[in-house]
Amino acid sequence: MTPPVALSTASAFPESVRAGFELARDLGYDGVELMVWSDRASQDVGAVARLAEVSGVPVLAVHAPCLAVTQRVWTADPVERLRRAVAAAVDLGARTVVVHPPFRWQRRYAAAFGDEVCRAEESAGVSIAVENMFPVVRGSVRLVPYAPGFDPTEPGYPHYTLDLSHSAASGIDALALMDRMGAGLGHVHLADGSGAPRDEHLVPGRGTQPCAKVCERLATSGFDGTVVLEVSTRRCRTRDERAALLAESLLFARLHLQATAAPAP
């Protein structure tokens, strides 16, 4: 069975979460991943539920507010933010919560993170998919702001999100990371990157990452998670320009997720 393909509402930025639902509906995506961030509507679970109902586009995943710029969304307590994201997923009927590893300065949260992830999965029945991240580079200085690091397979968690823009920014082998995630791979952020040390979220196929190969592996491996297009369109000047990039991204995903295993000789 072909995995569902969803649109991250972040892909509509700087338009609103409403635009994310509208674009997903108009372009034929299977659902959305709700990015909870500074957009007030994204923080209001009731408002999001109404958008899903009106558009006919389901919420397939919720991205917890764990960016550096969303540290005050809902609450300053990162444990409570994660718990609220899990509650939102349950209320919206989403099966996955995407979360980043803790920042190094969040010492209490970092110490409790693994237990909190397992507890949330057991109590709520949703997957908490921890995302691979990347170092921050400033000139000759390379810093890793995450604890214990940017590769979530090193400490190990039940479920993971593979982000291909992040693998490009970190300079790691995305296919090897996919192998390390193994059966725990439950969610994919499909985007591309040039290999520059920054998070680019390019249209898949426009960078250096093995986006097609990842999709083909998903198609032949029994992957039962969701593939999410998390593509930056912030430089688009019009809705039509934004829609064109997201239509190209969806076409790429559909094409390569339809791949079938080669017949035995």
C-alpha cells in the first residue's frame, strides 16, 4: 500500500495555517501535518479541527512547538508543550507527534525526555517520532545545540522522523541514517538540501539528497507511516507560485512512492 502524502502547514509560510489546509485540498494531498508555532490558529485545536472539517483534509500528524522561536508557545515548560502536542494529536485524530531532541540548555527536559516519550506513547497511543537535526555553523565555529546530539538514533527512541533537509545540513548519509532508524522509522519529512550547512527545505529533486531512493525504499519496505512535504516557499510572491512548488513536490513523492520491487531474475 502506498504511504499517505501530507503537506506540512509550515510549507505555506508566510501564509497562515488556513492556507496550508487550502493548498493541501486544492493540490490533492492526503492530509496535513500541523506545525504548531507562532500562528495563533495553529495553537487552537478547536480552530484546527474546524479547518480540517471544512476543507475535508485530515490532520495526520502534529509537529510539537520545539523550534527556538516557539519556546513560549502554549507554555514555557517543554514537557508540558510535548504533552499538549500529544493531546492535540489525540483530539485531531492524528497518529504521530513529531518532536525535536531537547536543546542542551534544557537540562531537566533532556534528562526526562526519553522517559517522557515512552510514557506519552503508552498512555496516548500515538507515535512520538523524534527528528534528526543538524549542527549550527557560524564561520569556523560548529556547535551542536541538541542533547545528547543531533542524531536521535544514538540515544535511541521507539520511533523516528527522517528529515532529508536536516541530513543535508548535517552532512550525514541519509540512507545510512535510514538504516539505523530501522523499524523505528515512522515518519518522513521529504525535502532536499544542497549540502550547505543550513536548513534549506528545497523541493525534492533540486538538491543532493537521495530523495527518490528514500521514497523507493519506503515503497518496497512495508513502511506504514506518513510522508510529509516540508518545503520552504517563503520566497514565493503569490499563492500561485507557492502552489506550483508544492504541486511539483507532490508529483515527485507520488511518482517515486509508486516504485515496485524489481522482479526476481
